[in-house]
Amino acid sequence: MSPFYHYLNGLVNDNKQLYSAYPALKWINPYNAFELLEKRTQLLEAGSKDTLFKGTKPFYHHISKGCQRCGEGLWSCLFITGKCNASCFYCPTDQSKDDQPTSQQLTFDTPEAYAEYVNHFKFQGVSFSGGEPLLYFDRTLAYLKAVRMHCSPDIHIWMYTNGILADRDKMEQLAAAGLNEIRFDIGATAYRLDKVKLAQGIIDTITIEIPAVPEEKERLINLLPEMIEAGVSNLNLHQLRLTPFNVAKLATRDYTYLPAERPIVLESELTALELIEYARIHQLEIGINYCSFFFKYRFQKAGYRKRLAEVLCQPESRITEKGYLREIRNGEVCYKGLLLKDGKTTSPGSALLSLKHKQYGVEAGIAKAPYKFLGGEALAHQNLVDLEPVTIPEDGFLFENWQYEYLEQGLRE
């Protein structure tokens, strides 16, 4: 078995074992794969010219400035709270507890500490998420004001909300504090647009951001004209994914699951692509983009690693496209990724980053154990790094390196 198929087989086995308590889950198989994948291919080819970020983000018309910053790896998302007041069946995580504001597992006790972090790492986009930020409106407003006061005026700032607690006064306060964009999850409110309309004429960019739920495709098609009339300029569609938290609810629906790095719903992707194609055919005045799981899992994590590496490393460091540090010396190759943690750490080789409002421990985690070159492997490895696009290597050693160069598996803790 080639290294690539061994890797794919491992994904299948791992996912089926994790969800073995749900034998009714319908995993893709040779009997249903052909028709579904053929339909997917046709939809992708129809809009093949309109993709961003190496084909991971199909879109129609335009994407928002916030989505552009995200794809460029210049975005920081602050989770204002872990608590939510909705109960969406597709939510991938437990959102029952209020937590300190966090980003990338870093806690920010004060708005000033977060604004300082944004400045130091030169983020150009900031979002406030949750949970539900409007549950703690004063907290959200304080962090928004701090970023707007202490950071570059060019930073694009947006907020995610289910809209349940939205009112005109809150919209006006957010706009006055410098919010550029607001994103509503109307799936939490039975796809009503009344709360979305409250932001019209107040906040510059109004976006609806929801998972692409297959059962709601026709409803969304019918809602598109009303969205446009309500001032919505962007519809962002996510891919449904399976997690241990939502599996009991998703298992009751007739979805087909792909055993990727995290299980994903194939029909969700088809729904998003069909909505994009509908808007294209009817030339609607709204931007629609599909935020696939692969975009989220690879570009977002890689973008954050690259931010850390470009700010904290020496100019001569070899930073890969995915933000790893590639070290080649004494006939060995090794990949490392920087980790930022709250406070000082005691790990060997760690460093301390002291800013005015907060201290961070900086660690260089081993993403791939050092490997000693044998024979012509050094040249083969260099060719692998230089070539793009690249074919999947059949050599086991090169395949592992290919994963870190192109698949981005993330640091194993």
C-alpha cells in the first residue's frame, strides 16, 4: 500500500472507531460515492474561475474584507465567552459556560492586553465570537473599543452573533465603537431576518454566516432576494462537520460522512456549491462564499503559525508556507512549529515574551521528529520543497514531509 493510501486508510479506521457507538452513521462507500462526487465535480467546474486560497474557497461575486484577512493569515479571533443562548443542532462544541476571553488558547483578562497582542503580531483583522458575544455586551464593547483605540485604524473588525439579543441600540453602540462588519447566524432563529434588518444603515457590512444545511437549501434560495433587500452583502456558508458533541443530533439525519481529518458532511458541501451556482446563474447582487472544512483546518491554523514565526523568528529562518520552521543541518531535516502560552513555561528551549500588559511563553514544538538523510534523499527532499503543484510522493519519508509542506497536520500535543 502506498503511503498516501495508508494515510487515507488510517483516517477511515480512526473515524469509524471514534464514532463506533453510532453504527447508523452513513459513511461514504463505493456504492454512493460516484454519483455524489460526480455532482460535486460538476459544480466545482462550473465556477472553477472563482476560487481563492488554492481552491479551498469557492465564491460568487465577492468575499468580505474579513474573509480576505482570514485567508491571508492576518486574522485574530477573540472568543468573548464560551456561553451561548441558542441550541443549534449543528453546533460542534459545548457552549454552556462563560469563560475568560480567549484566542488560540491564550487568555486575555483585560482589553488592553488583547489590543497589545493584536499590535505585536500585526494582525489586520479582528473578530469577536463565542458563545454569544451579545450575552456579555459590555465586555464585547470594551474589547472592541480597546482594539479600535490602540491598534491600526486599518484593522477590519467584525462580530459573530445569533442575533437573539440584538436591538437597534446595541447596533448603534457597536457602530460608534468602530465595528466594520456584523455576521448573523440565522440558523439559530429559524432563518428569520428581523434582527438582521436592525443593522441596516448602521453597520457598514452585514453578513449572514451559517452552516450549509441540506434540508434548508430551498428556503435559503427563496430568502436570497429578501437578504439583499435587508442590506446583506455577503452570505458565508460553512460545511457541517461531525463531532462527539453533535453526533447524537446529526445521527438522526440522512447525511453522508467523509472520514477526513475530521468527519464532514458531503451533502453540506453540495448545498453550498448549489447555492453559489444559483446566484451565479441568476446574477444576484450578493457575495456568496463556501468556507470548507479544509480551508478552516489548514489555512486558519497555518496562518496563525506563520504570524508567530514571522514576528518571533530571525529573518534567516526558513519558514514554510504552512508556518513551520524547517531546519536542515548535519544531514537531517526537522520541522518545528511555534506555540504561544500564557505566562512563563519551563519547557527546554522555551523563551519569555514580555509585553506591557502580559507575558507569554514561546515554545518551539517538534512537528516532525528529525530524520537523517540517506543517499539521494537530500536532493529528493529539496525537489519536493521546490515543486508546486506537487504529486503525492510514493516514498514514505517524502510523503511525511509532503504532509507538513502541503497538508498541514498541526502540532501534536
